[in-house]
Amino acid sequence: MMNPAEFAWLAAAEQDFWWFRGMRRILFRLFDPLAAGRRISRVLEAGCGTGHFASLLQDRYGWPVFPVDLAWEGLQHGRRLGVSRLAQADIVRLPFPDAGFDAVFSLDVLVHFPRGAEEAALRELARVLARGGLLVVRVAALDLLRSRHSQFAGERQRFTRARLKAAVERHGIRVLRTTYANSLLFPVALLKFRVWEPLLRKPPASGLAPLPAWLNRLLHLPLECESRWLGAGRSFPLGQSLILIGEKAE
């Protein structure tokens, strides 16, 4: 489970912080072509945190979105935001029938499971997904990019593309698209996490502290460029995040 203290940082940052804005744009550029023409009537966000993204999904597409999370701290923020249909649930024991959703999103959740324990979560996500439905998963990528923020948030593993792809395929999901993202800043991240942070030896802390407006805009620019590159059907061979979109086999 994510560190409960991180939810307050999330609630304050999700709307405007460069990473959230940029990664949402990337996700929609990947998702929209694959969702076009599909009948989607019910959507689950498994591990919704504050529910902010679920609310954006509903506003953008008009679908009824069912956001669930195990942590009461996140749900409390969601209630204050007025997010609809919030529910407390463990994603390895979802309170929904088989094949109940046409799309299932799980963003930055699997990384909070011990390595190997994500199999139970993926099995459950596949169970509630209808045949032909879309599964959208985002995870932190590559162990060498673990940081003070990773430790603070309660991250317990990171993924490679091959390992994530194999994991979803074991549960009957056919991969339609998978790519690394937040890639252009990879050299900066590597220097920061493997050189600068070890030198400082500071304790774990959230990486979502407010930034000067000019720096927030500057950091967003690489993600905007990535959204255009990925939206044109290209991919990145490395990155700080990993996005996979798959379809449950008919």
C-alpha cells in the first residue's frame, strides 16, 4: 500500500504539477486511438488514490467511472472533491462480478505490491474486465531509478517492459500497445537519483513539493513533446514510467 502521508501531496499536486499534466496527456494520446469505435459503458479505476483521475475520465468521455482504493486517506480527499461512486476495496478482492467493466485502469498501483504479488491483482483486474475490454496499466520503470520519492511513497518494485508484458499475458490480456514514457528526462533522473541523492543522504521525502511556476512549465515541455511522438505511433526504448494497454481475449 502507498504511504498514507503521500495522499496529501497528491491531492495538492494532481491538477497542475508538471508530471501529472504531462503523463495524462501521454496516456490519452495512447488510449484514444485504441478506444475509438468501442462500446464502453462502465469503467473501473482500480487504485484510484484521491479519485481525481477518475473524475477527469468521466468528464472527458462521459462514461460512468467506478473508482476504488484500499486507503481511506485517499478516499477522504476524493469525497471532498465530490468524486462520484468512490468505494473502498482491495484490488485483489474486488466487489464486482466477472466481466463487469469494458475498461479497467490501474495507474501506478502495481509498484506497491511486493514482487510476485502483483499476479493476484492482475488476475482480479482480468476477471472483472469484459471480453474485448481494455486494460490500461501504468507502472514505474527500471530499478536503477529508485529514488527518495520511491521510498517515501512505499514503492516496492519497478518493472521492465518485458516483465510487465509477460505478466498481463499470463492473465489472458493481448497487448495492443506498450512503451516507456517520461523518457527525455531520463539522463537528468539518472544523475539525480544515482549521484545527487546518494551524496546528500537525505531521508525519503515526497517529490511532489510545489515548484516555481517557470520550472513547472519547463519540466512539462519534454512530456508534451513525448505525447506527440507517442501519439504518432512511435515508442521509447527507456523511460521512468511504463504504459501498457491490452485487450482481454475474446
